[in-house]
Amino acid sequence: MPLYPLTFEPIFKSMLWGGRRLPEFLGQEPPHADPIGEAWVLSDVDGSLSPVTVGAHAGKTLRDLALLYPQELFGNRIPNDGKFPLLLKFIDARQELSVQVHPDDELALQLAGEGKRGKTEAWVILDRDPATSRIYAGFRDGTTAESFRTAMSEKTTPATLHQFTPNAGDCVFLRAGTVHAIGANILLFEVQQTSDITYRLYDWDRVDAKTGKSRDLHVDHGLTCSNFAAGPCHPVTPDRHSHKPSESLVDCEHFTLARHCDDKPFHVGAKGECRAVVTVEGEGDLIWNDHTSKLQAGSVILLPAMVGECTIAPRGGPITVLECGLGS
């Protein structure tokens, strides 16, 4: 059975630091009253498999498609394990997330076992509070493993981290091994390797209101993964003066990420390549052959390799979309 542009049902994740913006942003009813920190909009993580919402494949999961139609979905880039290699999500941080780090592929295998991937990721800031929001990404120059351990024991961990006030549109690329945290009152999009390995190093001395306990830390594994040589991690800011409709944000071995913003029709997707198109602002239509999908903020559409190039036609003004590819 041929594949076509696909939409999936978001999977909402309750988090103690989360907010209430994601259901409305994605045009969904809140599933419960708990704070929602994340919406996984394209996932092949065990226990959280994204289901197709409409069409002949409705009800099938992303994993089903990867196993049933690998050539049609991936083209010539079929993953060795058959799983979709990227996880796409939106994050609504009402409070700071923990200071954490993720392993690369080699350390994931060593620390977490066979079949585990590392986690390189990228964020695109969608909204923030200029008075209270901070991004923590990488260490300040001169920070060592020893000085970081001392800071953790003295509860001065944030002072060791490179930090800045983000602006909407900033892209933060975090290679595995980069210690990081999302600050309060930030809404962002994230693309990452399909991995659920997180080592928590500091959690702002919080106590979970439900359990009355602090969350577990993973200091030894976390420090093993931390890259102290990399130094500060700076954002890629939008080029607001070039007026180019498209810009490359990330191009690494695990994924590519580009941003398109235009009020005139433009192309996304590529022949023989699997791409995901994420709308972050504006409205429009994605057109492929006789297939049309409506786009609005929060829309996520997967373009299987056999689909190839599509056209996006903006409606009522400019539309901004992010395009994710599977990397090299």
C-alpha cells in the first residue's frame, strides 16, 4: 500500500514542571487536569508509539509503518534496527527543568545496554518571558568535573553553567554530552534522537508535591557523559536582515533542521528522503498530488520518502514551518 503525507495523534506527558498551553496550541482537549510538560508529536519510543489519525493507515503506529513499509518510508536510509530514529516534541516549561545530560551512542551502549541510542537534540524557542526565562547550555569556561562536583555539593550548580535569555526563533543545538536545562516560562519545539536516556545532575532542590521527596539524581553516569571541553553552547539566531525565506539551522549526522518562512508558496520535502514538517506560526495548506492537508500552529506532517517534494501554500499571510530530515 502506498504511503502519503501522514498526521499523528499527539501524546501528552504529565510533568511536575509543566504548564497548560500545549493542548490549546495543538488544538486538542486537555486529557486531564495535571500539568502537561511535553507533547510527543512523532514518536517511536517503546510505550509511546504515535498512531496515524486519518486515511487508510489510521490506527497504525509509526513503528507499524517502519516495519511494514521501510523502503517507502525511509528510502535508502533504513535504520539498522528498523525504528524511526527521531523523536519530535513540543515542551511547555512553567518551571525550570532539571540540569541534565545525555550520552552519545557509544556511551549509551556502555551505560544503558544493547539497542540503546544516545541523544543529540535541538530546540527552537517559540515563546518565552524576557524577564524570567533562561536557557542553560554547556559549561562556563574553566569548569571542570571537580569544580562541578563541588558546585553540586554547595548548591551553586547554576553558576557553573553558560546561560542566556532566549529570544523567540533562537535554535539551540545540543550535542550529546552537553549539560543543559530549559528555564521557566518557555515554549519550544525539540527534535532529538529516539532515546529516553536522561541523567539528572541537579533539580533546583525541588520536592515533588505528590511524593514529598526529591527526584533521583544520576551524578556518576551524568559526569561520565558530560563534555567539559566543549564550553558554552551559543544559539543560532534568526537572520532577520537577509529576508531569505529558508535557512539551515542544524546539519549533523543524526538529523537536519531547517526553517522556512514565506507568504508565497514554497517547497518542502525531497525525492527519496523522509522529512517531517512542523508548523510553528501562521496557516496554510500542504499540497501533494491531489492530497491537501491543512496547516496551523502545532501541525506536524510526516512526508515518507516515496512522497518526495510537496508545496506549502500560505493562507492570509506568512507561515513559518520547521523541516526535519534524518541526517547523513
